[in-house]
Amino acid sequence: MAFTNGGAWNDYVGGFSKAFLAGVTAESVAATYSNGVVIPEYVYILFQMTFACITPCLIVGAIAERVKFSAVILFAALWVTFVYFPVAHMVWYWAGPDALGDAAKAVAEASGDAKAKAEAAHAVVTADAGKIFQWGAIDFAGGTVVHINSGIAGLVGALVVGKRVGYGKEPMAPHSLTMTMTGAALLWVGWFGFNCGSNLEANGTAMIAMINTFVATAAAGLAWMFVEWITKGRPSLLGLVSGVVAGLVAVTPASGFAGPMASILLGLAAGVVCFIFSTWVKNLFGYDDSLDVFGIHAIGGILGALLTGVLVNPDFGGTVILDYTVKPGEGVVAAYSMVTQVTAQAWAVGLTVLWTGVGSLILFTLVSMIVGLRPSEEKEREGLDVTLHGERAYNY
């Protein structure tokens, strides 16, 4: 549904031509971003599976400690099918560099009636892409697909499900700050795999994504820490790791397009902006986003997606965008217009917010009707580990 042609619905979602991995073998390949370079299709499937797995998990962070396990399972299955797959298709699906190059070459070599047919075939190949990709929006590793997608869904979930029992009246600190730090450290290391791997090739661009993931994240962690220090009078480890995640989120769409110095500035901005949304804005509106999924993932994703259109500018150290049709069989630098690119990024953000906002609201409502969303107040106070699973995290 994400990475196949969807026929009449191809602008928005793929089809079922590879359902149950039909036609996929150890010899089948997937395109990369270089002409004539491919990778095993199983590698591509496994890599994309990690994105599809982690994104619904992010949503759960916004509604933690107050939703039935059955509701989580049902919602995750429905959401990944009706929200995630279409967004992934709209942003990332395209025919590939070789298909575009071959079609352009056929046009260049044809004449007469054959040229008209070649041009028609070229138009078909060019149109074989998701709606957001056709707009020219760029997202290197999932700013829209993963972070805006899950962050908006998390906000919808927090509003639909409601606040935790005792929220705002009882302390609700992380049960283990040590585990929080350990998890954030593991996440940062794993994020190199997401961002570098999104290049699909081990080359210089992958290393640009890696250094950007390094420096933007560090900058965001420091920015959050210092803003918290100034406004609250003390820096905290929880704030530092929150800033780290904000930096990881914001640099994700720009990781392979921006330069390192621009990425540092992006990280600094993300640390400050996400801090504001995770503290002041959340307190102002009073919603219970348990792990600041909206404040960090949605806001950081929106900031990163929009600024990617700016930071890809070669004048700012950006890596530019490639055009595969000017010189068939070779990717060349495409013409860049900041207004055009930022506009495309804004349309991508808008469609993603609308799609996941409306889709998530429908699915949360549907799940509520089928199995119900919340356990009883008594079960919630006792703890869902015990009441729903019959086990405890720790036994002393």
C-alpha cells in the first residue's frame, strides 16, 4: 500500500500488487537515488518496516497510562493501514531514477509519431508518484511521514481520551530517570540508522545525514537545557534529553539536504520552539500529552519540514535536489527556488496534518465504539500493568 502503484488512487495510496510479498525474491531489487544503483528489495522492505513499526508507538506516548491494551492494538492496526501507509506513499513513492532516465532517453532518441508515444510514456512515468512527491516536497527521512503524522495523531488522541486521573494535581514524574537517559542515548544511536539509511546507499550523502544528525541533535539538547535553566532557574536531565529528541525530529527531514552549520541552527531553533510548546503552550491549553508527542514530534517535525525547503539552498551549504531527466541516465542539479520549495513544503505539512488529524479522529472514535478507550478509574489508579496484564515491572 505504500510503495506500489495504486492505479486510479495512486496519488494517495498504493495497491496490492505485492500483497503477502508477491513477486519479491532474493534476486528482486529496489531503486535508490542513483541511476544504475539498486539494493535487494528485502533490505528496503525491512528498512521501511522499522518506520511503520515505530510511528504508531510514538502516538501511544501521548496517551500513556490511561488506554486499554485492546484499544491500543486495534487503533495501531487501523492507523498504520489508513493513515500511515497513505502518507508514506504520498511522500516517498516514485518511479525511481532509472525509470525517469529511461523515459527521458526514449523521448530524446525518438522522432515523428514515435516521439509522441515516448512523450506520453514519459508523462506516465513522471506521474507515477505520490501526491506530495509530485508537488516537489522533500522529506529525507520522515519529518512528515513519521513525526508530524504521529504527533498530530497523538494530540488528537490526548484530546479524545482525556487527561490521566490526577493529572495536574498529583506528581507524575518518569518512574526512572536513569532509564529515560539510557533510552534517549539508544534512540540517538538508532536514529543514525534511520537518517543515514534513508539515503539507501553508503556514500557521501549518507555521511552528511550522519553529521547533521549528530550536530543538530547536540545543539537542540543544549538549547532546551539553557532555555529551561533561564526560565526555571535550573537545568534538568529530563529537559536535556527532551531537547535531544526535538533535535533528532527536526533534522530528520533535512538530514540529507542541509549542511552541518545550517543543521546546528536548525537544532538550536528546535530546542527553543519545542520547549515552548511542551511547557507554556501545553499548560495554557491544559491537554495531557503524557510524553510531549505533539510538542516535540509534531512541532519539531513541522519546523524541520518547513526549514528543509530553506536549508537545501546551496547558498546555505545545502546539497541541492537532483533532476533525472535533463541528462538521461545521470542525476544533475535541479534549479532551486526558495519560494517554490518552501511552498511545496508547506503544502506537504498541511496535507499531512489534515490527513492524520481527520483520520485519527475517525479511528479513535471507531475504536471507542468497538472496545472502548479507557479502563475504569479504579483500574487506572491501581495501574494498567497489574489490572490489564497481571504483572509488575518491578517486584521487590
